[in-house]
Amino acid sequence: MHSSLELKREVDAIQIPSGDSIKLPLGMKVIITQSLGGTYTVATDFGLARISAKDVDALGIDPEASKKESESTSSNIPENASDLEAQVWNQLKNVYDPEIPVNIVDLGLVYDCHVEQTDEGKNRAVVKMTLTAPGCGMGPTIAADAQSRIMTIEDMDDAAVELVWEPAWNQGMISIEGKMKLGMI
């Protein structure tokens, strides 16, 4: 992508890879290096930062245009997933590590995803996921993005996204689709 532009307003961002919250000032020159899943990774004079979907107007991008995502399949989605679980998986496919142009499902970062009913009869998604590197400061941000996307599902009442470290992630967990996107096959 690599589009250079000036910020239209001050905007909250997450510094990559530390995960620290920062403010980028009005008029700052940035270069968009990735725009996947509705979030934008920008290069600044101070390093990389991630701008959330709710703040794309600061980049001069129409928020409605940025919502258009294509739904595709993934060999990492279990064939026996219920309809509601499939909706969760599809929402997770809109979550990206800001440094890698492949969604967390195709990267193989989602280890478990199921929907359970609470004692009150409400639907609760439970997701266990990992990161490509345990020291990545973006983990809480990526998990929060996953949780917020799950909560957009009409029949979903609650979502829990837990970061786990076992088993350790490796490139063999990347789906066929992800490997193709990364040029590994």
C-alpha cells in the first residue's frame, strides 16, 4: 500500500511492537504500510503505529468504505463448527497482527474457538489464541480487537479471548491460504 499522507486530526494509536498507547498529532506525516481488517498500520518518524477502525477518518479515509471486507474460507476453520461458531471464526478473520498481512485465523494463532451457553441461556464465545512471539506487546490489543469483533455478532452475548502460550506457535500452523499470501507456497 505505502500511501503517504498527513493526519487530518489528532488520533489515538497503539505503538508497535510495544503496545503502548500514543497520540499522533494533527498534520503528522505518516505512511500507510498495511490496511487489513479495518485497522491501519502507519509508519511515523517514531516507528510503527496502529490506528483503529473507529479513527480512520483521521487518515482522510471514509469509514464506510473501510468496512467492506471480503469473506473467504480458511483451511484453519473446523468443518464441524456450528453456524454461530462459524460466525465467530469469520469475525476473527478480520483481525490482523499489524506487522503481518495475514489474519489471525490463517496464521494459525487461534487454537480454540467455541460457543457455550451460560446458565442464563446466553451465548458466550470462548477463544484461546496465541501470538507469533510471546514478547509481543501487541497481544492485549489484538485480543481486544478479536473480542470486539466477536461482540458484533447479533446472537452473541459475551466473549472471552484468552492469550495462551502452549503449544508454542510455529509456521507449520499457517493455513494453506496464509502460506499462499505470504509466498511460502
